[in-house]
Amino acid sequence: MSTRAQTQVMGKPPLRAVPMALFPTMGSLQEVIDFAESNLPISSKNEMHSILMTYHNSLLKVLGR
């Protein structure tokens, strides 16, 4: 099954390399790691998703420098 077909089956749009406005962007990847560590243990899927999207936004920012 192709990635597109898997995405359509799961009902979620594919993740693209663009900032996700709903989530914060931090100044460095180390800040994101510190933020993630301060939230341990991660107890929900929503918490994990929020941290991953914060990393995603911050990584895009760092790569764009």
C-alpha cells in the first residue's frame, strides 16, 4: 500500500515540511530537548504529538538559518 493510500485510510493528512502554526517554535533544538525532558514522563498521545510538532517547527527554523 502506498503512503498516500495509508494516509487516506488513516484519515490524517501527510506531514509536510512546513511550520505547524498551532505549535510553538523554539530558538534551538536543545531548548526543545530540555522542554521534552521537563515533560517526562509523557503520558498521552497529545503530549507526545505536541512535543514532536514543537521539534518539527524548531528544526525547520534551524535549517532555514
